[in-house]
Amino acid sequence: WIYAGELRQTQDAGAHWSVLPAVSGTALESIRMGSLTTGWTGGSYSSLLKTTNGGRSWLDQVDPLPDLVTVEAVDEHHGWILYRQSLHRTTDGGQHWDIVALAVDQATDVDFVDRDRGWLVSMSQVFSTVDGGLTWVPQTAPGQFYFDVDFVDAQHGWIMGKVGSYRQWLATDNGGLTWTELNRESSALSGSPMDFSDLEHGWAIDHTPWGDYVPFLKRTNDGGAHWQMAWGIGQHRGIDFVDGLEGWVVGEDGKILYTRDGGVTWSQAQHELHTAFRDVHAPAPGVAWLVGDNGLIVHYSAQEPSGCWATPTPLPVYTGSPPSSGAVDRQVAHCMDDAYVRVDTQTLLVDEAFVRTGARDGGQIPYQAGFLFRDIRIPQGA
């Protein structure tokens, strides 16, 4: 599915898209799915949005705040929103959010491996928690500034930071009790994303030290000790790998890179509106979520969704006698449980002499106009 001024869906890995109703929004900067159906996305000056039905609908959960850093989730119930000076946490799927004040200069990233254990970095500090983020304990790490943290299990993690004009890589194999510097390398900018899929394979976005400091993609096959360029210069913004082979890179102008062989070869795509992507999350093989400017949300699935999609199954023709006034609801077709593309109700508005066909989702009509919604004029008294 794609949201960008209008909602679109695909059944053939993006070769063709069908138009669906619109969802509005400002720039979305981070997305995390706690499962294949439930997740959160948000951005600075954008409400936190949640879906529980695989992206068919998104509901506001938290009012916009100007300094959102990232969104994190480990399952359908436990999620976190990191702001510069605070952390919002939920243990009930977002029905309630606790606000934890952070005694930090400026929070820059947070990562959880389960509902209890997580790590947080700020511009000059490293913290860990074992109670889901209620309390944070400082950790000692060499370095000057810290920008990104990523753990693959409760013991093994990495921090990307900076010392002077050098990008610094730190690693731990004991949950952060001790941090070791792996290497330093000249880098023009800081704060670009990184992602490790296992103990050996990691990916990061760096910037050229000359000219306009253009981003490029690089990778490591030895746990961060050494890095090599994996893809040439491009406006990369977000990165996420499922494992050592399958991963996604997104960026400016709607650019998408996808690999299934660890970056040996890449498939390239570009969103037709050229809308910038800011983040990507791949919660499972063959599944990815991408978010960006103008409320853009893209869902990719290698598996064709179940259901009859845009080909509803018709039911027998209505043969009843309509009343002289009022309305009669009649189910005329059914297309599994996809509320956006099924035509499953026919409302005879006798006084106005037309039939309205549309979709119902839990008894509610989610949209008044759009894909597969139409008013059909019929003769008065027919």
C-alpha cells in the first residue's frame, strides 16, 4: 500500500498500483512494526499514528511534538517514542503512555531487544534499562559524542559516535558493562543511521569528506572492525536489514534500494511522486514499511494478500419491496475482510432515488467517496 495524497495498493511487487482513499499527514520520520499487523509511525510536528490491521487504517495516538527522535517497538503492546528530553512508553498497545523524563543533554537514539532491556544514547552519555525504560543507569564508554545505538541481542551491541573529526565505532559483548573502540575513520558529518543484522554483518550511511558531503552506503563483515563501500553516492536516509542478506535502503527523491544477496546486487525503484523517504523497517523476510514526507507510508509484501481484492463476489439480486421512504441496507457483494476494496453494502435511499454502494468496516463506513464508492441513479419508484 502507498499513502501520499492518495492511498495505493499493489499485488505484483510494485509493478502496478491501484488508487485508494487518502490519508493526510506531515513528514513521517520513523516507523516500527511490533508485528506484521501492528505498529507505530511519527515525526516532528506529526501525530503518532498506529495501525492494528496491517496498514489498512492509521489512528492518531499522541499529539504532535516538535522534537521526536525515533519510534521503537518490540511487540504489539510495548512501544516507545524518544524525544530530545523525554521518553514516552506504553505497555498496553498505546492505550496509555507514561512519560519518563530523561536527565540528558539531547537524546539521539534508543534500542530495545525485548520489553525490558534497552539502551539509550545522548550527545554525551550512554544508558541502559532493565525495566522497560522506567529507570536508566549510566554506562561508561570511550568517546565524545554518541548518535546511534543498535543491539542484536541482550549482550551484543554497537554505538556510532564521533571524536573530533573522526567517526568512532564502539562495541560491547556484555550488555554495555564495557565498551571497546573498534576503529576511527575520517567523516564529514555525524548522526547517520546504522543497522546490524547479526554479530558480523552491519550497514551504515556515511558522507563523503569533500564537496557537499554526499551520503553513501557502506558495510562491515567483521562486526564493525572494518568497513567497505557497498553502494555509491546517493541521498540515502534510512536503512534496515532483516538478516545478512536481505535489506532496504531509502532516501531522497523517492529512491529505494533492495538486496537479497547481502548487497552483491541491488534492485532499484523510485516512487512516482519523487517524495523523500526518511525511514524503513523490515520486520520479516519479504516485508517492509517505508515512511517519508507528506505523510507517505509504503508497505511492501512479497506475498499477495489474501482475499479477492478488487473483484468482489456478488450476492443474489435484491428482490424485496423497498419502503416508501427511508433507507434499506442490503449486502450485495463480499471481498474477504479488506474494508478498502470490497463492495459489501447497498443502501436504497428511496427519498433521493439513488443507490449508494460502499464499504463497511466494523459497521462503519470509513470513507464517503473513493475507490469502489459510487452513487447509482435509478428511476423513482423502481
